[in-house]
Amino acid sequence: MEGETDIEKAAAGGGQAEVLSPTEILMLFYAENYSQDQQFFEGFWYYDYQLQDPYPTLQMLWEQGYLQLGDLTGTLQRETAANLRQLLRRQGLPTSGNKQVLVQRLLDSVGPQALQQLFPHRRFCLTEKGRQIVAQNPGIYYAHTHPNCGVDICTAHQLCAGPQNHLTALYAQLEKKARQQLEQQDWAAYRTTRFGMSQIAQDQDDQRRALRLLAEVLYCDLYQLGADAAAISRAKLPTGTLRALRAVQRALELSDRQLHEALTEEFSTLLSPRHELPDETCADIVLDALGAAVKV
């Protein structure tokens, strides 16, 4: 993503308006986890977005008015409850209550001046300008946190601009990709794309559609088994797929028998990829794997 972190300048209303890159927008989603003296960052900034040092991006967003330094209360609220309780314990104070109670107890009992010394560096918080950018770009964060959806944050930024729901836009893009993969009979890629679509369907609370998509994913997984009984007995279906299937089963309140019937019906509608296993046998394998995964 060479050059992605550069700020492009676009004329707007006779002046100059900053246009943030997808990586810079993604930084806004994480900025409130960081302080003004932040030294360590998550590895994905380097491995996924080639930011060897993310701090200059954070500083730029601060200078451009997307971020500001939070106050003492905000800094305490972003501490973990465990850290707050540890501090209260050292002060001989009660440690009961939720985070808001813990913060207020520290402010009331320890006092701002002492807390300023304990927490000299403020965490960042979004300004109204920053909150608007975040609100307008949910697709970027979704693509980053759902790598299996098969859409990178740059593509998500392009697809999700405007009023269209970001999940709808991402799903449509994956559906287009799946059609191409189906025509090419690229079953491995097709399987991955359909799994990404099933995740979006679950997030849209369309559990029936998610079940149909997961059935296709499993059908592709079972394709490699052929009709070899020994291979079937050693079948190992992906844990992530089984976990997603169990979540859909619970959402639809299906018993194992009902899930078996639903999968058999879905398998019977699939013509590709063609394999020699009967539909009921495919469903048997899936339910056996699902049961084994639960035991583990």
C-alpha cells in the first residue's frame, strides 16, 4: 500500500480540506486506546499496513484536529477495571463496583493532584471532526476486523462511500466475486468468499441465509473426500466453520436433528462441486464433526 499514509489535499469551498487514507481512518478507530507517549502498537499496523512506526500517523491526526488529549477522568475511564482496583487496593480503598464507580472513588478519595502524578500522560480522544469520520466509515473497521470477508480496507473505503449500508455493499462485492469464482470452478476461493458472505449474513441477523451459505462452504470442504470411507472417517472440518454453524444453529433454535434435515435439504440443491457422497452422508459427517468440536 505504498503512499497510503500520505494526506491528499482536495479543494473544498475555496480552501484546502484533508482527505484521509483508509489506514489513517482506521487509526481513528483505535486512537482512544493510545496515549500521547505511546511507544508500542499492535503488530497489524506493520504486518498489514506497512507502518513501521504508527505514531506519526497518530500525531498527524492530532495536529489536524481529529484527535485531542482527554482529561484526567477520560484517562482513568480508559484504564482497565483490574488496574483501577489495584490502585484502589494500594490506597486502602474499597474495590467494589463497576468502572464508573471505581473512577469516581479514585477522583473523590485520591484526588486530582495525586492522580495527575500517577497518570501524567493523557490518552487521546476523538473530536467531533474525528467522530464524524468514524461514523462515515464503518466499512473500513469491519473489513479490518473481519479478514475472512475477503475485502481489504481500501476496497471497503471505495465500496462503502455514501449512504449505502456498509454490510450491504460488502456483501454485493463478495457476491460478484463468488460468481466469477464459480464460473472458473475455483472451489477453494469460492469457499472462502461464501464463508465471508455467511459472516456478513450473521451480522445482518439473516440466519437462514447464513445457514445456506455455510452449507455451500461445507459442501466445498467435503468435496475433497470423494467416496473413500477411510478418508471420511478421518474428516477434519475447519473449526471456524463449525463454530459459525453452531452459532447459526443456536440463533435459529434448531435441534441437531433439525440441523441435519436443513443441511441435507441445502446439499440436495447444490450441483457443484460434484462429489460422490450422498447428501445425508454429508450431513452425517458435519454433525459428527460438530459434536466432536463441542466435546473438545
